[in-house]
Amino acid sequence: MYRRALELIPGGVNSPVRAMRAVGLDEPLFVRRGEGAYIEDLDGNRYVDWVMSWGPLLFGHADHETIAAVVEAAERGTTFGAPTEAEVELAAEIVDAVPSVEKVRLVSSGTEAAMSAVRLARAHTARDRILKFAGCYHGHVDALLASAGSGVATLGLPSSPGIPTRVTEHTIVSPYNDVDAAAAAVARYGEGLAAIIVEPVAGNMGVVPPERGFLTALRRLCDGSGALLIFDEVITGFRVARGGAQERFGISPDLTVLGKIAGGGLPLAAFGGRSEIMDRLAPGGDVYQAGTLSGNPLATAAGLAVLRRLRDPHVYDELEARGARLEAALAPHGHVQRVGAMATLFMTDGPVRNFADAQACDTDRYGALFRHLLAHGVYVAPSQFECMFVSLAHGDEEIERTAQALADFDG
Ligand code: KE4
């Protein structure tokens, strides 16, 4: 199947990390089905799945309530390109859950949501510059695919061919968890700064929690410079708390980017914030943003089937308890960093405070760990720089299987 895929799809995959090259495999896993905390490959092998499609599946694969809602919606049509009641209901769930969001626009991917939030911030402030943090990923947006130049807080360099340098010249890249560097960047570029965008708990360099005072400092730097604070909560939204990291840490951003869990596993993402900012969007405002499948009836049905269940606070007690049990199982095998139901086992003595620390991990050893766990029926992220995602489908049995496979690895 991979040979056939390679003839038809670049690299045989529709997203690079799936190729599993970062963990030393020359052939990726092809999944036939998922069920609860498990996936099954084309050869019928079953694995405890800690990737869970990179975060969307808080109730596990093929969760019955979600499937039933999608089937019921599909029987009434799959897309209309016109407003539906479900879009309004999903918007209401998001507004009710996420403290800083008064209005929300639904889109189809996290990339689209981040791109739109940046455009809106630039319009609202009539400024061009964006400050982002090395190791944070906000989708493959031209302006945000910028890596740090030499030095600490520098104008970004395109991190991919095909991106004009004049696009990333407006992007400043600073080290995560470094308040002084961020303050220096704002002091140097602040008058032209439209926004600071940050993963409030970083997930794309492995789990790197914000150190005490980091998010508060970013809020203060935005207030002092007139820039907007954008929280990219595509991973953390509805995961680290019902109201995301902004609820957990008590910091209020100006715009929030959401995805993954918000769509219940279907293609849906969103961006939202105060009405005075969001109302700049077309058609009422002059900032253009659009999408054929935005608010798609199947995705909104899946999102509603999930988000409505998150009103039960026991959900987060359970996620925290299971996350803690996973952390205890991982701890003897490396340096673990966890926030709620997202964790990473780093091949280092730790701590991992930023991207440089993460890059210093023994990625060869992580690759060996990945291959060993896969051979023992446990599927973790095929990259050291990703998360393990705990769901309500992961119980003691799945954690025990993982602990046993890990014990064999060290043996
Ligand atoms: P998508 O465009 O992939 O839906 O979302 C982009 C995005 C935005 N913001 C954050 C914080 C994200 O983590 C992501 C996407 N996450 C990656 C894995 N960490 C998706 C996996 C992939 O690229 O295949």
C-alpha cells in the first residue's frame, strides 16, 4: 500500500509527520480502524494509541455518541454552504466554554484559524509584525513558518522554500519561556507589533509548560505595546481545562485559535475573541475571511457531541487522574513533562524549557523507543517533538500495557 501511495501522494502521506521518518522507519503505519484507545493497522495488528490523531479524540476512536451524531447529520445532507442551526449551537458551546471568546468564526483547519487570527490582528492594530516563539507551531501559515535567525530575538527566516523573505521579515522569533528576550523584542519592534502568538502550553516541541510569569509577561507586553495576545489553543483547548489554558492559568488573550477537540475528530477549527475585534470580519467588517466548508454540518455535529459532554466537570478530574497515572508509568524511562491530559517522555535528563532544550534530546534513542513500543503494541508519537494524548478511553489496562512495554525497552 505504501508503494502505491508513493506513486500517487508526495512521500506517500498527506502530512509529513505521518511518514515516521523521524523515528527511523522507512515505511509508515497504515491504519484500518480505530476503536476506543486502540488502532488497528492493515495487517490486523492492534496498538494502544497515544497519538489519537494528534489530539482531537477526547472520548477515543469511533466514540458512539459522536458517530451517531455524524450519521444523523449526514442523512440530512453533508454540506449546504449556508447557515445551519448546528453552527450556532457549536458557537454557543465555544463561547460558553472559553472565557475570553465573545464571538467565534468556524473554519476547517488549525492552519486556517491561525492564519485568519493573524490577519485580523494586523487589521485591528494596523500593524504588520508578529512575535512568535521558536518551537511553537501554528500550522503551515507562510508568515508563521519562520525560524529564528542567529541571535536571540531576530526577524524570522523562512523555514520552508516557497515563502518570500519579505513575508517572514515581519515575523520575530524569540525563545519560549524567556521573558527578557520577549521584552527585548517588543522594545525593539514594539511600535510595529500587531500580535504575540503563543501556544500557552507548547505541544509542538514536546510538552513544554509555561514557566511561572511567562504568560503574564506576554499579557503585560501586549498591553504596553498595543499588540494583541493570541493564544493558539488548537491542542490545549478543551484539553487542559474546558476553557483551555486561558482558564487553567487565568490569563485572558485577545484572540484564541481552536481546533482538534472542537471538531470532535472532523475537519473543524475556529478563532474567536472580543466582539469589538471579531466584528471587523466580513461581511459586517472589512477583513476578508471565508470558507466553503466552514461550519460543516458533519463537523459541527461531531463537535457538539463532544463539547456538550465537557460540561461535566468529572471529565477533567478523570483526564487529570489518567494523565497522572500515565506520567507515573513513564517517569522511570526519561524526563516527563505533562499538563493535564498531554504529556511527553523526553530522552534527556531535563528540564525542557524551550526548543533548544528539546533539540538537545537524544532523538535516536527516541526513535529506538518508538520502534520498540510499536513492536510491543504501543503507538506513541513518531517524533520526540510531539505529545502523548490521554483520552477517556485510556484506562488502567492501556497504561499497564504501556508500562510493561517500556520496562522491556530498558531491559
Ligand atoms: P492543522 O492545520 O494541522 O489542523 O492545525 C495546525 C496547528 C495549529 N496550532 C497547533 C498548536 C497545532 O498543534 C497544530 C497542528 N498540530 C500538528 C501536530 N502537533 C498536526 C499534525 C500534523 O501536522 O500532521
